[in-house]
Amino acid sequence: MKVIATLIVAGAFCPVVLAAQTRTFTRSDTPLSDALRQVVARESKNLVSAADELPADKYSYRPTPAQMTFGQLIAHVTQTNAALGSGIAGSTPDAAQYPRLAPSALQTLAGTDPKPALVEAVTQSFAYCTAALANVDDSKIGDEAVIFGRHTGLSRAAAMVEIAADWADHYSTAASYLRLNGLLPPSAKPQAAH
């Protein structure tokens, strides 16, 4: 009798559980591209805020000699965003709109540049990625990601997975550097009540 009662109660909740699942997942013709757009929205806020949070005099900080300085990390994020973003989108950043992403600017970008220049560069790199990814769909994810005219042998899908993994890795590193300097990472700060 207890088994039958348990099954009846469980059966009564199945439509509620299924309805909740249906509401949280919507089918899309571009699931990979849509997922990447969600990731860039989150990670751009986190990484740009982290770059802004650390004081300028700490941009040369590195926990160990083998690690990048914080400034080098921000320069690396900028360069990776421009490279992988262009490979995914199939177009290079417009130098007039994103002057910090012009090939000559990217080649000379260094972790020793002043904080305002690095924050501006990483901000532009995420603005470029966000704009470039807005028009990407899954129809060409098997195509090669050509980065600044160079053939990579890497598919656009692989570049999409790589850039998302890089953002997570780089934010984890930035968050650690912030904590080691007594600062809360952006994602750890209390959210304002609405």
C-alpha cells in the first residue's frame, strides 16, 4: 500500500517537474552560438571588472616568478579575444571602431602598458567579441577558423569551445590575483537587492 501511495504522489509531481524543465530549456537552431553569447555576457563583465578592480601599482604582481603578471594576463586576454573572436566570426576587428585591436596595436600590447591602456584594450576586445558573436550561428561551425588571414586547421566550433575555456581559466587566475591582494573578485561581491 505504501508503494502505491508513493507512486501516486510521485506521479502527481511529474507534470510539475516536466513543466519546470520545459520552461528553463528552449530549443534553438544555434545552441552552441547561443551558449557562447551567454558566456561572453557573463565573462566580459567579470574580466573587465577584475581589470578595473586591481590598482595600477599591482599590475606587475605575480604570485610566483613562473606566472604572468596581472598586466600580462590582461594583455593576453585582449590578444586571445581578438584572435579567436576573428576566427569564430570570420572577420577581423574594425580598427576604426576598435583601435586597440588593430594588428599593430595588438603586436605592441604588453603587460607593462599603463593600467588605463590595458583596461581600455580588454574592454574593446570584449565589445568586439560580443558584437562579432551576435551574428554567428551554428551553420558554419565545421568551417576552419581563419585568424587574421592565417589558416589554423581549427574548426570554428573548436575555437568557440577554446575561447569559452580561456575566459573561465583567465577569470579564475584574475580572481586569485585579486584575492591574493586582499580584494574580492567581481563574482564574489554581494549582489545589490532589486
